Amino acid sequence: MSEVVWLPEALDDVARLRGFLQEQSPIAAKRAAQTLLEGADLLADHPELGRQMGDGTERRELFRPFGTGGYVLRYLIANQTVFIIRVWHTKEWRKDR
């Protein structure tokens, strides 16, 4: 089993996502948090589960379905550790897409 480390930017992403949902539905916010934690648990057991980004880096992305879209956990594997770099919902507008 690999260790999972959430980088500060990823934790900020989770707080932002949860804050958005909390206003709409506290129950949905709780379910979203659970979805993200389950994704991290999957990566702890199977670090190479996500797809490689194909951009010349070693970064990977894991998609976790949620509602009509899903969440993406972007991560990097180094020395038996999974570093979760960023997190977003697939329906978010992102300038780096």
C-alpha cells in the first residue's frame, strides 16, 4: 500500500469544491467528500490506476464519477508515495484544459 499525500493546492481545491456544494446541498457536499476520499484510497492500493496524461510528465489522472460529471484527481507517484496535486469537477471551467 502506498502513502497518499494531499498537496496544499489539492486541499484548497477540495475546500473550494465542498464550499460550492455546501451552499446547494450539505448532503451532496458530504457525498462528494466521500467520493474523493474513496479515490485516494483506490490510489493507495493501486497507484497506477489513473491514466497517464501523455504530456511528457509522469502525472496521472483518476476520474471518479459524481452526479452528471465527476471529479478528477491529478497526481504523481514518487518513491511509493502518491502525491495528489490538484482536484476539480469535470463541469468546471478551467483555463488550463
